[in-house]
Amino acid sequence: MSATLVLVINSGSSSIKYQLVDPVGGHALAGGLVERIGEHDGRLSHTSGEQTVEHLRRIENHTAGLRLVFDMFAEAGQDLAAAGVGAVGHRVVHGGEEFSAPTLIDDDVLASIHRLCTLAPLHMPANAAGIESARALLPTVPQVAVFDTAFFHELPAAARTYAIDAKLAREHGIRRYGFHGTSHEYVSGRVAEVLGRDPAGLNQIVLHLGNGASASAIRGGQAVDTTMGLTPLEGLVMGTRSGDIDPAIFGFLQRSAGMDSDAVDDLLNRNSGIKGLSGVNDFRELGTLVERGDAAAKLAFDVYIHRLRRYIGAYLVTLGNVHAITFTAGVGENDPAVRAAALAGLEGFGIAVDEQRNNTRSKVPRVISPDGSPVQVLVVPTNEELAIARAALRLVRPG
Ligand code: ADP
């Protein structure tokens, strides 16, 4: 096995997603998902080449989950510990003020990641657990943290600052951090390649529409605004998250509905958005309900599109002159109805979507605007794992 391979780990609260990536060739050799860690009905699904193996058993904790993953690789003839991988790349949700780039993990960095748990209590403890487990299992392999916030670290002050008491904000690290940065950076880089343009000369809007959703405005490869804030709750309407709401709703619910802060947090993160309005959070199910004439589903779709268009409008003004608007992630890559509705009626801004191109299913990056359009509209599949693997390899093998 070549030591230029990178094991990419995305460790969630009860799951571990992983891929063994060839960053140079640009593809994954194997990957899988460990689910329901800590529950009695744990599950591992591992795919290598054409073969998928499943295991159902109790998986005590993240270390046990990762050990099982290593066993899967060994069974498939890829002994990670013995043959060695060049690096392990960890997706870390929050880099706070401290981390603005991929970082080699040592004890100090790990301690900082633990300190950042207060900013993302749902994600960071799991990220740290993944790192600790991987360090224990592969003690001689360099481990690299790739932060979801890093691409937005240098947002202009006006875009990153909340208009609240400045001293309080400073004390508590309250600012707009932005998330999905690895995806926004990767996709905007791919757009420049697809268009054959120098990224330095491109103004772009990237719409990452998955379960979580965020938009960014990028000028010359540098993010100048994004929709997510201190946490990944702000901005667009998402599968289960409300996105922007009047902040007073939080206190109002506490006083009027007797909900405590955890209950409101849970409501806005897990039971709002498309799910809160329609009962389903998957856009495939939403589309079926809309076709059947379900009024709640139609409203959910309309609210989603309304918010999306509001930010597209905002970023057109922020950038002044936009060369490319790109859809990515599960919904953005696969749902032509969302793409068409998001950009309908914008011909006056030089923005149009070719119906046939939009409706053609494909896994490759493509332009869906008509030939000669002033603004290029694209669909570009994201690949956060590849971006993490490349970032990790760049750090451990510069040049
Ligand atoms: P995550 O934020 O979890 O990484 P993804 O980017 O994988 O999410 O997006 C998952 C979402 O993509 C699903 O919940 C679903 O709404 C949407 N999706 C996936 N496939 C399709 C499809 N063919 N048509 C419409 N939506 C889709």
C-alpha cells in the first residue's frame, strides 16, 4: 500500500464516517460508516471496491468503532497499521479564533480542540474522540485537523461581526465563523478549473445545499461573506434547522411555552426547517409530497427558496459583479426543481438556467446556464474527503 494514502475521518457524536483516499489520483479506495456508537444495535458498513461488508454488534465507543474499521481494512488485505498511511485527516467542525488552516495535531492542538467544545458542544467532543482514537491506533502516523471554519477565518470585519456588546462578544468569542468551509473552498476551486479561469479573477456564489445548507460569496478565492454564523444554525432554511429567525423567538419560547434553552436549541436544530414545516426532511420525499398537492410541503419548499433567493440577492450586491453561481451537496447536485426555482426570473441580472441542461442527471461538474450567459451557473459535486486528504498530505509532505 502506498504511504501517500490518507485516512479521512469524520467523527460524529454517535457515528464515524471514513474514507481511505488517494489524494494524488483523486479517488477513494475504500470507505464506510460506523453508526449508533454506544447503543446496543451498533452497525458498520464497509465498502472496498465492489464489495460491501456489514457488521451488526454493540460498539462501545469511538475507539472500538475505529478498531473495527481497522479490522475491516485488514480483512480486505489493507492493513493500515502495518503498511502505513501517510496521514490521517480529521474533519473538525470548529476552529474558533485560533485555527485558520489545516493543523498538525499534537497535545497542545488537541487541548485547544477540547477547549473549543463550548462553541460546538454537539460536534467537538466527538471530533476529539475520533482524533484520540486514531492517535492511539496509529501512533506513528501524523494526524491533521482540517477545520470547517478555516475558509471563513478572514471574513471582512463587517461580515463577521455581530452587532452586540463588543466586550461581551470578545470575552466569549462570539462572531460569525461560517461552516462547510472545506466544501466552499473545494467547489470554488473546481469552478475555476471547469471554466478554465484564474480563481483570482472570479467572483463566485457557492450554494452548498445538503442536509445542512450554506451559501458563500467568494472574491478572487477569498470568502467575503457566508450564511452560517457562530454555529451552523444561522442562514438558510435546512433539512431540520430553521436558519435565520428573529432572535427574540428564543426567549419568547422560553417564557411563553415554558421551554428551557436545551429544548429551544433542539427545536431549532432538529425539528425545524423543512421537517418542521412539512414533516419530512429529505428533498426526495418533499418533492413527492409537493407533486401530490400537499400544501404544507409546498409552503416548506417556497420558504426554503425564498430564503435562498434572499441570500443570492444579497451576495450579488456584496460582490457587485458575479461570474459564477454554483450548486453543490445532496440537494444542490440532485434537485433540478430547487436550482430552477432559486434562479427563476433573474435574466435581468444576466442569470439564466437552461432547462434541458438543468434536468440532465450527471455526476460530473457541469455548466447549466445557456451558452453565452453573462453569469455561468454550474453544478459541481463536492468532495470534502478529497479536500481533507489533500490538505493533510500538503501539510505532512510540503511540495
Ligand atoms: P449532509 O449535509 O448530511 O452531508 P448531503 O449533502 O449528503 O447532506 O445531502 C443530503 C440531502 O440531499 C438529503 O437529505 C436529500 O434531501 C438530498 N438529496 C439526495 N439525493 C437527492 C435527489 N436525488 N433529489 C433531491 N434531493 C436529494
